[in-house]
Amino acid sequence: MVILLLFLLITGLGSVINASPCSNCGDFEVPYPLSTNDDCGDKRYKIYCNNDSLEFLSATGTYYKILKIDTSANKLVIKPPNIFKHTCYSSDLIGGGLVLDESLPFNISTLNTVMLLNCSDNILQSPLNCSSNSICRQFEEKVEEGNGCMNTLCCHYLKDSVMNSHKIRLRVGSCTAYTCLVDFKPDEPFKKWNYGIELQWKPPN
Ligand SMILES: *[C@@H]1O[C@H](CO)[C@@H](O)[C@H](O)[C@H]1NC(C)=O
Ligand SMILES: *[C@@H]1O[C@H](CO)[C@@H](O)[C@H](O)[C@H]1NC(C)=O
Ligand SMILES: *[C@@H]1O[C@H](CO)[C@@H](O)[C@H](O)[C@H]1NC(C)=O
Ligand SMILES: *[C@@H]1O[C@H](CO)[C@@H](O)[C@H](O)[C@H]1NC(C)=O
């Protein structure tokens, strides 16, 4: 009986110790519950410390650099994939764009404005802003990274709660590139755009 109690006490303490935050990754703090290692954080909230850079892994095996973490809001911002020079292909096109593992506690927040680039006509059916004054035109004309997408159909939309919160979908024959802005305000000049994809996580209980 005493041994059993001792055992419970020790394993109980063990899980408290396991719940400690992970050590820094480069200059980046890794706040709980995010976990870069099996012996710290909460393993369900796995992220990666690659070469002193914090990264988020998608369901299709693409690593996205983490730009910002806001623990009190349970949110983090990842860097949108690069668009290959002189093309209109996002680096994650092969995996179908951004795809989150639905069994993990992360989803795409409702604060993201997505620009889809080099789209085919069939995309027009969906509730997107593909007009000639869509902000995606400014991205193509004024931002070097978007130059390769000029003179193709592009659209933008707010990724709100009616959208799939685990995907930003790309496909050859649909749209082949995208970028994303966090907390975009209409009329905000392109020089002030805040590039990123905001994810949120379900708090551990
Ligand atoms: C790691 O980062 C250093 C410094 O930024 C860089 O020189 C090196 O190529 C990187 N290594 C890998 C494997 O990315
Ligand atoms: C499309 O977006 C532009 C830029 O934000 C806006 O001025 C325009 O009113 C939007 N058009 C539609 C049909 O929502
Ligand atoms: C746009 O997408 C089509 C396929 O949907 C592809 O053939 C074409 O090369 C792409 N354009 C650019 C500039 O990447
Ligand atoms: C995304 O996750 C948050 C936190 O768990 C949750 O409150 C929200 O409803 C989720 N959004 C969608 C669209 O499922």
C-alpha cells in the first residue's frame, strides 16, 4: 500500500516535471504547451527546432518557419511558403498547399486574408474576390515575389469560420500559388502588409 502510494506520488510528480517548457531554440522561447522535444512541453503540440529556427510541420511534410508566438492567445504565425522565382508556384504546391493534420490541436485562425494566384476560371464560382481591384493585383504588380504571377487570374478572401480551417488548397489546374496576410485591414497600403498565416491551438486541459 505504502509502495503504491509512493509510486503514485512519484509518477504524479513525474508528469508535473514533464510539463516544463522546452529550452530556447536559438533566440526563440518555446512556451508551454509547445514541444520541441519528448522530455518537455506537451507532445501533442510538437514543433521543430531546426538549426536554431523554430518550425511547424504540416501533414504533408512541409516545414514552415514560425515567426511569432502569442501564448496568451494560443496563437502562432508561420511564414507563407516562398513562390519560386520567375514562376507562380508556391514551394508547397506539390503537397497541395498548406494542409494541417486534423488530429492535432492546431487550426488556421479566422484572421487570415489569403491571396490565391494563377487560378483557373473554375475558381470564380466560389465566394472569392477576383475583381480587378482585389489586393492580389497589388501583390503581383508591386511585390517582387508576386511578379511571376502577373497577367493570370488571382483572388483574395478572408479565411473565416465557414472555410475549411485545416487547409489552404492549391492544385495545378486550380491555383498554383498563394500568400497570406494576418489581420489585414482594407485600405492598408501594401508596404504595411503583415505576411503570415496565423494558427491557433486548442489549450491543453
Ligand atoms: C544553419 O544556419 C547557418 C547560419 O544561418 C547557415 O550558415 C547554415 O547553412 C544552416 N544550415 C542548414 C542545414 O540549414
Ligand atoms: C474586392 O476587394 C477590393 C479591395 O479590398 C474592394 O475594394 C472591392 O470592393 C472588393 N470587391 C468585392 C466584389 O467584394
Ligand atoms: C499557372 O498554372 C498553370 C496550370 O494550372 C501552369 O501550367 C502555368 O505554368 C502556371 N503559370 C506560372 C506563371 O507559373
Ligand atoms: C479552431 O480552434 C479553436 C481553438 O480550439 C476553436 O475555438 C475554433 O472554433 C476552431 N475553428 C474552427 C473553424 O474549427
